[in-house]
Amino acid sequence: MSKIERVTSVKNEILDIFMSINVAEHEKRSRSAAQRNLRARRGIELHQEFKQLERDIADLADEEKH
């Protein structure tokens, strides 16, 4: 194998490693973003559920007064 072929081979291996790292980092960022979105969505749902419970309790209290 000539020097040029070895250099080309090493360059290709380095490029493959670099691309693998980029793919892994992208997947990790995607998973993190999905988890953040899920936590945010669940937080919003819980907030809405608590607000609904407060309204339901207020309605019950109003009914008891009448």
C-alpha cells in the first residue's frame, strides 16, 4: 500500500469516526429535547387539571351555600 493510499485510508477512517460522533450527539440532543417537551407538556396538563379541580371545588362550595 502506498503512502497516498494509507493517508487516504486514515482520512476516511477519521471522517467515519467524526460522522459517527455527530450522529450520536444529534441523537442525544433529540432524546433530550423530546424529554424536555414531554415534561413541559405534562406540567401544562397538571396545571390545567389543578385549575379544573379548583373550579369544581368552587362550584361545590357555591352549591352548598344555596
